[in-house]
Amino acid sequence: MSESRSPVFDNSFARLSGPFYTAQAPSSVPNPGLIRINTALAEQLNISPDWLASPEGIATMAGNHVPDGAQSLAAVYAGHQFGGWNPQLGDGRAVLLGELIGTDGVRYDWQLKGSGRTPYSRGGDGKSPLGPVLREYILCEAMAALGVPTTRALGAVTSGEMVFRDQGLPGAVFSRVAQSHIRVGTMQFFAARRDNEALQTLSDYLIQRHFPDAAEAENPVLAMLNKIISRQASLIAKWQSIGFIHGVMNTDNMLLCGETIDYGPCAFMDSYDPATVFSSIDHNGRYAYGNQPSIAHWNLIQLAQALLPILDNSATADDDRAVAIAQEAINAFPAQFLTAYQTIIKDKLGLSEFKDSDDALFQTLLSIMEAQKSDFTLCFRRLAELSNETACINSSVRELFEFNEAFTPCLQQWRQRISEDPQSPAQRQTQMFAANPVFIPRNHLVQEAIAAAEQNGDFSFFNQLVDVLAKPGEFDPTKSRYAMPAKPEQQVHQTFCGT
């Protein structure tokens, strides 16, 4: 084990002068135990996997040891939660250990989630039960494998103590990695306090860290806002294309770097239904699958509103011009989302370009899927198999899903459409297999992994599930159970934040 491969921190956020955080050490736990480490991500962060799995590394992930160079802190932010304004939130159950420079030259946050009370805990204990830690590990790594920008799992440890919610549950701590944890709600916090100096400091920091090209623009803050809007349009399009439902799209859960964060009450759809909701408290369906693009737009409007005091940098800056600048930027989101979404749908349907008429074909397919209660993921995967009927597919999902007669007219239209496309059948199928995974983190499997760990201390199924989901497009019939939708008795209709 090389001492030089322990983490080397460079903490730019902690160097900011201003009321952005409170210095906060993580709480210690009585008996930490290793659940899993992410070897590849550790290597990317220039951390030796051997060190991470060592007693010192486990103690670090548990919060019992703060390595040299770390500057642990809890950040403050606000946010709209289910549309209601909360003027102060913050890291109530997490601390940022510090920042690491990856082998790719990118700066990453290493945060401990479930690490105890902070000034922003609002009466909570800041701890996490085991279940939410396993859920987040499974979901964020599956999303990364699916090509979705996301926070990542560096590792997870048990805490050796019970966490009390409705009942006593085994505790755990999650090591989360993000390109940064600055949110829409971070900007909102300072805008609500009319702290324009802090808004400008944060914007300058974001531009330097995430959007360096914006610094050269005539209006850097506007250029930053435009880039954030573009990243969100691309992110939500990817969510929609794989049937992912976030569940809590509050403004404090929208990272300005464009990564998915907070895998609490989230899930992937089985049967296609745009009204699907998984959050246990989303009684009105605000964050249903079909509403996610409009909610992202709404959240971005809140961001633009927060930036209004610094958005017009002209010599004769005024409020009306700032509003006009913000409105023009925000108005671009729907078209950007549609373009990003259609680009992905083109790949899912096996087309080299998306024509206006293709939207009707796609919507017809979705309508039949909804009426037939067809599995979203397997439907598109089976479609990919049919795109090259001369190919010999040894590992077909046909035993798991097949189109019934209701799909026949739509399939005929699709076959006619791809016959007009210049791609070869082999090229088309390769494209479609890449865009249409077979393995997703199905909610009943996630719950099975959690139950085995909580009730029996058995992490074998959790580890198997993480490994299968790391290769979402490679179907192996011996792993069919990981591709199958839930049986009626296995269905999980709601998930909970839990931490």
C-alpha cells in the first residue's frame, strides 16, 4: 500500500470568503464495516483502492478519521420543495470532506452522507439508515453505466449503530462524489437575502470551476446561465429516454454542474405510464415522469430569478433589462430539451436522423405501450432485436417480452420508416442496442437487496446487482431475473427519502 496514494485534497470551495458553509467535522461511529468500494472511481480520483479498503480508508468513509488536507464543511442553501419555499436548508446530514483532482483533470467533491448532525439538521440526527445508502449506491452507479451525468458512489460503510426512524434500522454512511454540490437552491439562498456580493462570488466560482469559456463572454453570468440551461435540457432528455423518475425535483436537488443528485424516492418505470409517481408524499403528481421536463424548466426559472441582481452587467444596468435577459435565456429551454430528446429517440428507433413525421410514430408507440401496460425498457430492447432480422441473436429478450397484435400496425410503420433510412441493418442494430438497455435498477430488485442487507446482513445480492447493472446493454439469459419487471406481488409503488 502506497502512502502517496491516499487522497490529496485541494479545497477551492473552502477557500471562498463568505457565508457559504460552516466548518463541520463528521460524527464518529462505533464500529464501521466495509460494504463496498468503487475501485475504478478511486483510481480516477488518484486514491489507491487498497488505501480506501484499509482501516484508515474505512475510518475516513465512516467519518471517524479526517485525512490530512481535508477541510470538512456543511454547505448552506435554500430551495423550493414541492413548490413551497424554504428559506434555509443546507447539508443537514452530510459533510464535504474536500476536493480531489481526478486523472481526467476534473475537480471532484468527496462528501460523506449520513455523517451526523450539522447546523442545518433542523432537529434531525443527520444519520442514514442502511437502505437509503444501498439505494443510492445502486442507482447512481447504474445511471453512470447508462451514460447519464450523475453523482457517483466512491464507497459505503456500515456504522455499527442503529438509526431510529419509525423503527430501529442498521446505520450506514455513503461516500458521494460530484463535480460540485452547488445547487439552484444555493443561489436562491443568497438571492433571498439580497446578498449580491455572495451571488457574484458564487457565479465567479462556478464559471471558473465548470464553465471557463463563459469567462470570455461579454456577459459571463448570462453565458453561465445559458450553459446550465443547456446541461439541464440534455440531462432531463436522458432521464426521459430510460424511464427514470427522480421523485423529488426540488430546486435544492438540481446541481448547477448538470449531474443527477439525490436518489431517494426515485425509480425506473416498469409499465409505461407518464403519470407514474414514486415519491410517498407527491400526492398531486407534481414530479411524475411526464412532468419532469416542465419541472426542470420551472426550476431554471427560479435560478434565473435568483441571478437577476447580477445578470445585467451593462454600464446602465436596470431591473427591466435583467428580466428581459433572463426571459430570453429561459425561453430557450423547451426547444433545447426537445432537440436533445429527439436525438436520443432517433437512436432508440434506429434512425440516422429524426424527421418531423417520426414524432407521430414515436407517440403512437408510447400510446400503445401505455394501453397495453407494456414494460418500457423491454419494449424498446425487443424493438432493437427486430431491427436486423437477419442477425443471429443468441441472447434475446423474446422470452421476457414480445409484441402482441396491438403493436402490429405501429411495427409495420416503423419497418417502413427504417427501410427508407440509409443505415445498414447491422449499423442500426448496434445503434439501437446502445440506446436501449436491457438491465435497469428495477425497484423490486433494489428493495430485495436492501431487505437482505437490513434483515440478514447479507450484501451478496446487492453486490451482484451492482455488477450486473454495470453492463446495462449486455444481455445474458442466465441473468434474466435482473431484466424482468416486477410480478404483482413484487411491485413497489412508492419509495421514501429515508435518510
